[in-house]
Amino acid sequence: MLAGAAKPKPAHPIEDPPALKLTKIVVDDSSLYGKPTPAVVAVPRDLAAGARLPLAVLLPGGEHTMQKRDEGCWGWWSDFALADAEAALRRGKLGAAELRGLATDAQLAALHARLPYRGMILVTPFILRRQTELGPHGKMNLPFLRALVARVRKDFPVLPERAGLGGVSAGGLWALWLGAQLDDLFSSIVAVQPYTDGYEKTLDKVLKGRKHPQTIRMITATGDRLHGPAREFAQKHQIDHEAYAGQHDNVFAAGPGAIEALLTLDRALAPASASAPASASAPAPAPGPAPASAP
């Protein structure tokens, strides 16, 4: 993920975690240069017969969009430890290890206040990489996401309401740009370390063009060169924003990135009728502020 960093090893399939059944699907009518495109779908094993869950789509990091399609779709699982983050949220206990030592005590307390985690159908597709201009690849990514969501709704136990969209790094940029234009499809967006720098005018345009309400949350790392531009963009558009310690790397994505992506979308998409433990029945407070020492 870091510019100039050594070429990472390709993403790869993982064994099914205890709580999730992972299925790789292929969208045959892909708009991505006409080639079939894969995605990994994760369904909780404890889902009751006939029950349905919200849908969350997580877009890959920039490094994964430059890998083979069958590799890149696994990036959230093999490189960003998504299964570990999901398991930690299921346990309802987050500590320094789960956040990779990048969260303050106040931030850990704020995360716990947003529990319980209820669970979602998670989908991690391959998509085309970002370019200097978002239009060329973006115009192919847009119909692909529509086709992907339609396919998952057809074959998996997904609720009919609008879905959630997240992404990290280049995927965070795509989550903002694609999600704003697919506001009839996605009600909530979470962008982890997004590449807003240099794309502000393009993002301004699509955000202003939305016709349906959306919630947006942005997660950044104070040691990331993208932190400053992303923070300014969030302030301009009054986007909910939280800054953790860390760099622009897989450690951050596997810690605050994965935890925040899952918890943010789970809270935003949970059905109004979803039951919660009695101890967590009170409305969750807003996330705590960024550490005072954050730049």
C-alpha cells in the first residue's frame, strides 16, 4: 500500500473461519473489460433458517487491484485479517491486540460503546484500479457493482434494504466516488485511508449529485500522508471522521481499518427490529474524539 514499498505477495484464499462460510462467486456479465470477475461472499454459520442479514460490500486496497482477479478479491481476508476482526466483534471484546496497538483507551471505550455487533453478509470483490482520472475505470466499476449486488441478493440471504459500501486506500476512494453515484443501492459508506488528495473536485461533484440520504464515515491514520487532505475533505463535507495512530499499511487496515469498517456498517445497517443484549439496549454514544495529540 505504501508508495515505493516492496511489491507485496499476492492475496490468497484462506480457510473458512469458524463463524463464517466463505464462497467465491463469479459475476459472468462483468463490465470490467468484459471479463468474468470474482468476489468472496461470507455468510455467518449461525444464521437461522429463513433469516436474512444486511449486505456490506468491501472494496480492495490499491495493491489488490493490481493483482490477478482471483487473488485481489481475497485481499481483505489474507492481508487485512477481516475474519479476525469479525471474530473479535462477535466476542464483543476489543483490546490493544485487535487494534494493533493503534487505538487510545478512549477510542477503545468508544468502540465498545457501539457494540453489540449483529452480523452481515460480507462481500469482497475485485475491482479495477484507480487512475489519474476516475472516469474510465469508474464507468466500468459502476455497473459491475450493480451486477454484483444483484447477484448476491439473488443467491444469498440478504435483506432488501440498501446495502453498505466500504473500502481501504484506493478502495476508500472508490467507496466514496462509486457509492455517491449508487446512492439508490448503498445507504452507508465507510472510507478507510481514502485517496481524496487530488480528487477533491471529482468527489465534490458526485457527492453534491446524490438524491438519496447516506451516512459517511472516514477513518485515517495520523502517520499517513493522506491524513491531512482526507481530514480537510471530511471537515468540508461534514463527514464523520476518526483518526487513529498508524501508517498507510496493512497493519492499520487489519486493525482500526477492519474493525471500523465492520462496526460502522453493522451499526448503520442493523434492522430497527434487531435485538440486542439487555446491557446494550441503550442508544450507543457517538465515537470519541481523536486523540488531542493527533496532528
